[in-house]
Amino acid sequence: MKEVEIRRLLAANLLCVFAVILTAVVPGFFWEGFTVLGTHLAWLCICSVCVGTVNVILHLVLKPNHSPKRSSFAHKISRFLKCCIYFFMSCIIFHAIIVLYGAPLIGSVTETFLFSVLLSTFTTLQCLCMLGPNTHAWIRVFSKNGATSIWESSLQITTVCSILGAWFGAFPIPLDWDRPWQVWPISCSFGATFGYVAGLIIAPLWLYWNRKQLTYKSR
């Protein structure tokens, strides 16, 4: 059963990787002059929407944390609205943290916020799809040995890789190379994207390699 779940996870993660690649290729067929570097803010929006849509669809189809309990329509609406609020709050929090780490406070508000949306899509949206607006579940999953399934372990890996990628992506910005990709927030968004893609690929491979040692306890 564990190997079957890992294969399902690998297929889902590869679809997310494919969605990221398509956001860099497909718009060029419909938008003359589109490039990830030259029209970076547009790409941030396209990537966030596409990756977010794919994540939501995969969650609805695969139902990795499916609960046998049936919820009312009103409960589903309330849950959806809470998820929207959590996602927006995540964008604001990431925006504030990025500014505290040295991003322009006023001069590049749009750039910083769109980067925050991208980072929230790679991290918070996945948590909302998997765990819902349940802060206790979030704390449990990201605590030591807190994952209770392969999907939650993958969530840990992709989230950490995305944030680390964004952090490492900031290193070239202050260097005097005078390259176009050093303009804020291009290198950071590239770093976050590469980190996210790397996490999607690493997670199922790591889980498969350690499948015999993995033991999950229901909580």
C-alpha cells in the first residue's frame, strides 16, 4: 500500500512540475514578447494561478486526507472562506517578512506582493489543500515526527525547499554583476520555483528510499 501511495504522490508531483514548466512556455504562443524574465510580474501571476489550480484539482481528485465524515454545504462554504482568508493572510505575512529581510518598503510594493503570492502558492496553498484551515494540524505536521502520512511528509519537504530556495535566491541581488535577473524579485522567485520543483521531485524519491523505515501513527 505504501508503494502504491508513493506512486500516486509521484504522479501528482510530476503534474505540478509540468504545470510550472508550461507557465514558462505556453503564454509565449499567445502573448508576443512574453518571457519569464522580461515580463516577470505577469509570469508570477500566471504561475501562481496555474500551480494553485493544479494543486486544488489534484486534491479534489486524489483526496489524500479524505475524511469519512460528511459535511454540510454550509460547512464547506465556511471552510472555503476560511481558506481564502488564510491564504490572503499568508500573502500579507510573507510580504511583511520579505520587507523585514531587506526588500523595498515602498518602491516595489507590487513586485514584493506578487512574489509573496507565489511563495504562498508554493507553501500555504498546499497546506490548505491538505490540512484545511486547521492551525493545530499545521503545527503538528511541521513539528518533529509530526507527519501521519506520505502526503504530509511530502508537504514538509516541498514547503521547506520552497522557502529555502527563495532565501538562497536573494544571495545574488547585492552583487555588482549588473545582470537583468538580479532585479528584485526575479532571482528570489526563480529560487523559490526551483526549490518547489526540487522538493516535488525529491519528496517521492526520498520516501521511496526510506519506505521500509517509515512508520506513521494516526493522531
